[in-house]
Amino acid sequence: MFVASMKIRPGTDADRDAIWNIFHEVAADGDTYALDPNISREDALAYWFARGTHTYVAEHPAIGIAGTYILRPNQSGGGAHVANAGFMVSASARGLGIGRAMAEHCLSEARRLGFRAMQFNYVISTNTAAIRLWEDLGFEIVGTLPSAFRHPDKGYVDVHVMYRSLLD
Amino acid sequence: MFVASMKIRPGTDADRDAIWNIFHEVAADGDTYALDPNISREDALAYWFARGTHTYVAEHPAIGIAGTYILRPNQSGGGAHVANAGFMVSASARGLGIGRAMAEHCLSEARRLGFRAMQFNYVISTNTAAIRLWEDLGFEIVGTLPSAFRHPDKGYVDVHVMYRSLLD
């Protein structure tokens, strides 16, 4: 019901404040993304709205922008048929299925845009909620980078590369 | 002997023409990197000299700049202790050990800069010379991305993620 009333749509300039609030929160936490926790608003928005990147927001009538995601080619040239995506949900809106709703929307958008596969380059092994969600949505761990992430509490932990075909 | 007489040093603005010549050649070939074959000089040099990227050239007294490489953190924040690197050798200078000399220089530089590991995100499976070199230098294939690269002659081929610790 919550998710059904939520609207996922392309992000616009009017969403920049809301996106920065979520981005800043996620970067400052520092346990799910390899981002500079002190990244500037300018750099963050330049990354999230980069050339060739599709930017979306999840908007709920009651709480406003609750999440945002990006979809883009993971590589250029001969690698441009594989999509990459990144998802962020506001801390105050977690556990409500917003991540899953955005992920399903993202897979649909990626197919619509003609991508043949989707890859996550950097899924931190301690982020078990994300790994469960991606596996549930058909992604597989295709590689593991030993001790590639320095977790703020847990020290050096492994990172997974996850992948799924979009041809089936 | 050839390699011994070669100098590997940081790239400067004076090297931009030579770097672009090599970059353009490698991008246009389109079989070893996932780069736009029509990438502009401006975008190519912005990438090769990006903020936070260390740029080097291999200079031979007889043939000039024969190769170039970059060394940088593979990720920001909690992932910044893992290095990433990219190597390009001029077509006219291949088979002379320039790639290996740059790779050994790169590993040494990465240790000097305090990186704990090095990762190659995108080693195309048909690039067997590169894979042999990286394995010889202690890298392992830690992941394989199925059909992630569209080779100009061979169609969709796998891509490897390669990794090595720098702590030993």
C-alpha cells in the first residue's frame, strides 16, 4: 500500500536539495558506499547528475522524496551494453520497501533502455540487506574483492561484484 | 637493455600530445579497453589527468613517449586503500617490455603511496597478453563478468576482475 502510493520518476533540478540530503546522510554513514564522507554538495550532485546518467527519485505523498537512484552504462565503448546502478534511501524511510520498489523500477528502465545486463561493482559484504535484495531480484555474486572496504566499525571487509543478465 | 634505458616519470603538460596520440590509438582499436572509440582529446586528457590520478609516461631516448599509465584510488572513502591502474603502450612500441616495466614501476609507486592492494576492474578475457602479465606479477582473477564486453571482431566476451594484495 505504501509502495503503491509512491511515485518513481526522473529527478529534476527541483529535487537537488532532497537528493543532497539523502546523499549526504548515506555518505556520512560511510558503511554502505565507498564515498568520501566529506564529499561536497557540488561534487555529489555532479556525480548523481553526470552526463549519461539517468537519475530518478521515489516520491511519497506524505514524506516527499524518500529515495533516489541512478542508472547508467557501467563502461563506455564495448562495455556500454551493461548497466550500473546506485540506490540511496533516506534513513527515516528505511524498511518500507522503497529500495525494492526502486530496484524493480530500475530493472524495468534498464530493459527499456536496451541494456543487456546489470552490474553492481561494489556491494559491501556487511550490507546483507542489499545482498539479499539483489539475490532475490536475480543477481549473483560473480566476484569477491578481499578486504577491499574499510568499514567504520568492522575494519577491512570483503566486497562483492554482483551481476545479472537482462535477456531472460 | 632497451627497458634499462627507458625512463618512467610523472607526466606533465608537455606530454599531453604524446599521451593523446597513444590514447586515441588504443581507444580507436577498441579491443582492450571499454572506451568510446570517438572520445575527444579533451575528455581523454581530462580522464587521464583527473584530480586524484597519478599520471606517468615511459620515455625512451630513441622513440620518445612509448607508453603511459595512471594510478589512482579505485574508490573513495572506505575503498581508497585499494589502487586502480590503467596502462597504454603505443602500437609501434609493443613487444618491447614497456608494459611490464610500467607495471613494475606502478606496483612500486602504489606501495610508496601506501595502497594496500591493487585492482583491475575490467580485463577483457581476449587480452591474453595482459592477463599473463598480471598473473606473472601476482594478480589473480577474482571475478568474471559474463559477456560484459562487445569485442569488435569476436562479439560478446567475458571480462575479468583481477586483484592483488600489496602487503606481502
